[in-house]
Amino acid sequence: MPYRWSTRAILLDKTDATKVLTKIRRQWFAKRKSIAAIVREVMTNDASVLVDNDAANKAADADLALQSLGADDVGQAYITATVTVWDGSASIAAEKLRLVEKIIQGRDFTCMAESLNAVEAWLGSLPGHVYANVRQPPVSTLNLAHMIPLSAVWAGPEQDGHFKAAPLFYGKTAGATPFRFSLHVGDVGHTLIAGPTGAGKSVLLALMALQFRRYMGAQIFAFDFGGSMRAAALGMGGDWHDLGGGLTDDHPSEEQGSSVSLQPLAGIDDPDERKWASEWLGQILAEEGITLTPDVKAYLWSALNSLASSPFHERTISGLVALLQSNALKQALAPYCLGGPYGRLLDADAERLGDANVVVFETEGLIGSGAASSVLSYLFHRIEGRLDGRPTLLVIDEGWLVLDDGNFSGQLREWLKTLRKKNASVIFATQSLSDIANSPIVPAVVESCPTRIFLPNERAIEPQIMAIYRDFGLNNRQIAIIARAASKREYYCQTQRGNR
């Protein structure tokens, strides 16, 4: 229910406060005895035994207030506290007012529903209006500190401080204060999303990708699993590539994602690109059981130098194999040539990858295959080449697949440490915090992801799982919130600035 609670304090200087308190003390002291009792005392010359103890106590309270004021322990102020509710329907507004009265009176406070004085009361609740609806008598500043609403629910930053633009999105909350979510804390936008499968992780990733397009010049690269971001990518006019063919094979009539082909050696006429190609091919050979001796590296480098002078369309892995002087190396690279199991992806004579601002790679059919490491390593390289300072979002869904591979986890660690300088943010999503806790890159994830989003997990209060949550800085109260949250509807955000 929306409401506005305002507290106005008109502070009194010491002289005025002393006058007011002295007057109040005198008035209460005079009420200790009635007029009849005073007349009787005068006539009988005998002090009255009966005294109004309530008036005497209040006179003593006023005296204590004067002592505190004189010692400069507290000050005095005219306090006006107002709670305003509203609605388009008078009956509903009256019902809201009744609920507010019930809550306030339930806390042993007295409240009054305004009628004839409603306009004055409303004016007194507005900043800058110091004459309307002034309530007396004065209240000490100590009581003011007890009653004034000095804290409120954290609503998130008003804008993304790094982009100097609006927050990424607004989230609905259980209360009346919406939550403004921004990726960046300072200039670091890396984010960790963790929660069990089916808790709403993929929907959140798609929403974040859609909302990230609000920033001028933004580009998005996502490694999806299960096609959950397919609709979002196509809806943004982006490219969706099914690297393993697992999803497009089920829908052969669809053109999107059916023509992925890569040409990793296309740019080796550039010395830096040729150096990268040498390292990339070395990783492939190592996975095929080839020991990278100096002779092997020399054969590889010589073939790359020769291939660099060939026409663009001939700079393929098949072209490289034809130039190699070692049969062992040719056999090791044969699966990556046309006719081999992975040649469809990596041995094209022209790269058909697209240059859209939104690119999503479906990895479900690729993960677990022998080409996964080489394909993803090349795509990482291509993405790094497109980081030119524009706002960039890198989404890695089902991150446990990345953590299981040493090369991928090393690449992720490097991204978390360096991509901040290129205005890029990494969103890393995984099904379980234990995947990260058992990974050698856990220090990099914990230190480099100032924003963490935890999905509902009813098992979070189990001792073993609770210990993992504690390692990520959550206390018992926060863990209980995660355990009670509604799946696919609620999320818990933890940042250095606040939690919600």
C-alpha cells in the first residue's frame, strides 16, 4: 500500500525552550491542588493531605526536561508527524486510513484522522511549510531520534554510475518500494547468478540482455544452453548460432543457426593473429595427444607463414594440413578438416558468423564433443577482437560447463580481471555455488563479481549448503530469505552498496 510518512521538527533555541518548559512546569505544579483545597488550607492553616500525583509527576518531568536542556544534553522542538494515504476511490482511501490507524495504535501510539484540518495537515507534511499544522507541546530531540524514520528499504542506485544512464531494469518487490537494478558497482559490472535448475535463471538472463540494449552502442554476446535466449536474440534482430546443431536439427526448416561456419585462420597475414593461431593450434594438438616439442612448433609456424601468403579463401585448416611436413601433425588435425567430425564448424573457406550487435551461441550440442574447446576458444578470441570500448555484455549460461574445463576457467578468470578496462561486463550463471567453490578460480569470482544474484533454493538452510552460502558473505537471515523465496518469481541481490 503506498503511503507517505513525513516528520517535521521546528527546533527551538535554548532560551525559547526554557520559557516553554518553565511555563509547562508551572501549569502542572499549580494543578497539584484544587482551588477548594487551597482555600481550605488558607482558612484552616493546615496543609492538604490529598495531592494530584499525576500533576506532580508531570511537573517533575518538566523539571527533568529543564535540567537536560540546561546541561545541553537534548534540545526541544515542535514535532508534527503525518502519515498520508490516498486513492482514486474515497471508500478505498478510508479503508487504507483505517489500516494505518490500526498499525500505529498497535504500537501504542495515538493518532488522529484529520477532517476539517485535513488541508492544513497535508500542507504541514510538505517540505518547506513551517506554519501549517504546528503541534504542541514541544518534544525532546531524543524522542525525535526514536520516532523519525531515519532508514528505509534500499531501492538501488538511481542510475548506473558507470554509464551515467538509467538503471538496467526496475524490479517489483514485496513492499511498495521498487528495486532499481544496475550491473555496475563503480566501474565493475561483473555479475554472478547462482541457483538450482528451474528457479528462473534463464528468464533473468534474457531480461538482462534485452534491457542492456537501452545503452547507446551496446553489444551483447551470450553462450546459451538449451535455447533459452533464442527468442530474445531474434527479437532484438540479433544472430543465434546453434554450434552443435542439436536444436536446429530438430527444426530443419529454420534458417537461423543452420549456417554456422568458422574460418579461424583467415587473418593470419597479421603477425599478432598468426601468433594467436599458433597457440590455438598448439592447444588442439595437445588435446590430440601430440607433445609440443620445439620441432612440432617449428613445423607449425613454418606452415602458418606459408599459408599467410595464400589467398584469403585458402587459409583453412585443410590448407594448413597440406603444408605441414609431419604426418603425425596431419593425422592429429584431420578431424578438424572437411570430411572430419568437426570440419563443418572449423574448416570453412569463408566465415559465416555475422557482425550483429547481439550474438547468441547455443552450446548444448557442442559441449562434451571433442571440438568444444577449440570452437569456444576461437569464439572467445573473436569476441575480444570486437571489444572496442562500447558497452558490452558477455553472458555465460550454465557456467559449470566452463568450470569443468581448465582452458575455459582460465579464460573466465582472465576476463574477470581485464575486461573492465574495455567497458565489458561478464554475467556468469551457474546452477550451484559448489561448482564455483570447488573451482580453482573461486578467488577471482568472489573478488571480481561485486554484484551477486541468488535464486530461490529451499535447501539453502541445510548445513552443508549453508556453509557455501556463508563463504559468499551471506548471513543466516539472508540465507533464510533465499530458502523461503518463491521459485521463478523472486531473486535476492547482494552488492557492496546494499542487499535486496
